[in-house]
Amino acid sequence: MTISLLQRLSAFVLLTFFLVVLTCAGVSVGPTQGTVLFHVLHLLFAVSAAGLVFVLADVASLDLKASVQFGVAFVTFLLAYFLNPLAIISNRPVLTTIILGLVIGYLLATVSESVLHNYFGHASYRVRRFFQKWPVFGEVVHDVHFGHTVVHHAKTFKENKVTQFRSEEEHEQFDEYLFSMEKGQHIAVRYGLVTSYFGMVYFAFPPFAAACLISLCFGGCGWWFLLAAIVPISLPPLLSRAVHPYLHLSTEEADSKASLLVRCVLDSPYGVWAKKSHYVHHYHARYNFNLLPGGDMLLGCYRHPSSEEVAEMKRIGLLRNSVAG
């Protein structure tokens, strides 16, 4: 029987949720670690951690042999059982809550970025028609789709992904087109290169709202969870505003325009990955929505660049020649 990606993803989400519940229970039961209840929680935690690692290999499309998958899952079980993280966690509830906030906040941020980019930035006709029932929401969805799919993907960067307009004449004509459509606001955000402050809130609100609800599970430590979760949740809008513009510049131009911090990010392994992933997204719009890695892989919409695409990125100057294919 073939197991679909949706079934594997559902198993991953349920196991993650179960691990969070077990961790919360472990923190609550902590002072009585010698009880049967704590030993049961300890065993369930180890089994769930092994199952999560096993399913993660499938969801992320790592193409591991079944024997390797079972081996990694078994090692995870042994580590989780003998290191007994629940005992460590139960004695340090604040530190544990902070770590969980960072981890869960990251998962919420990367998954929501992929989903929002996919279903709103590239909203299908069906999605846009659905939101037309509510004028305010319909207008927002239409504007997000127009600014991203039409302006950033279709009407600019026609020659290649580091040349926004082929000529000054094309630039002027497009400005006239936007003004005639009463869409001049897209000029202010450099035709979709940077994210507006409204867009930053749009990116951050759904995972923040989810983190607020989850923080209620941690009782008195909930504020620590929420403060920790805000850190990764803030990354997608910040990356979209500060890093995304340089993913459409040659390395030479980026070196001359970017700050020292941004140049360090662009030359890091993350920066190389982001350039490759985002380049693929512009040619295969149903893949590679993330600037914060992870969500696309979990949702089965990540695509590796081909050797030909990497060669083209080097030809137009997006990647340095020293970068491995």
C-alpha cells in the first residue's frame, strides 16, 4: 500500500503535537519522577521521537533506504530513552519552555511562510474568487496576488532574474501601466522586491496568533514560550525585506550595495541556498516558497536546482564561480 505525502505529513504533525503534549506533561509531573506515570511518559516520549524522525525522512524526501531509516529511528529511541530529556526538562521548566518556543516558533514560521506565499502570493483563481465574498479580504488577496504574481513574477525580470527591466523605456511604460490601473503603490516597494510594512504584519500574524494559543498550554511559563517564539516568527518578514532584494542582483552589484551584515548572509551557506532556491521558484512557481528553510520540504513543494540552472546562475552572476553545483 502506497502512503501519500498528505498521510505522511499528517503523521508528522500529530507526532510533533504529541511530543509537545508529552513535554508539557513531563514538566508538570517533574517533581515526582519516580512514579509509574513519569516512566510511562518517558517511554512514550522516546517512541514518539523515533517515530517523528522516521516520518521526517519521508516528508523531507531524503530518499533513504528503509534499513537506514529504521536504524536512525532506533538510535533516536535509544538516545531519547537513556539520556532521558524529560528528566532534564522537568528540572528546568523555564529553559525548556524557551527552547520549545524557539523550535515550535521556527516550525510555525517556516510552514506559514510557505503556505501564505503559495496560496496568497500565488493565489489561484478559485482562491481569489472565494475571498471576493468578503470585499475587504478579497481586495487584500487580489492586491497581494497582483503585486507578487503579476508585478514581481510576470511583468519584471523578463530577460533574466538579475535584470528587472530590459530598458528604461520598458520601465517607464510599466510605471504608466501601474498608474493607469491605480496600482502605483507597487512602485514604492520596488515592484515586489521589498515587503511593505503591511506585508510584514501579514507574514507574521498567523504564526504569532498560533504561538499565542500554544503558550496557554505552558501556564506560568507561557510568556517565556511566546517571547522565544517571536524570534523565529520575525525572520520571514525580515528576510523578505532585507535579503530578498539581493537575491535578484549579481554578486558584484550586491557587494557594492549591501551592508556588511547582509553581505555576510549572502556569502554564507544559507545565502547560497537562498539564491539557488529562489531562482528555481521564479521558473517553477509552485515550488520553493521559503526564505526560511524547512516548510517547503515538510509540505512536499521543494525542488533542487538542476546542474543547468546552477550553470545559468553563474553565467548571469547570481552565484560566484567557486560555488559548487
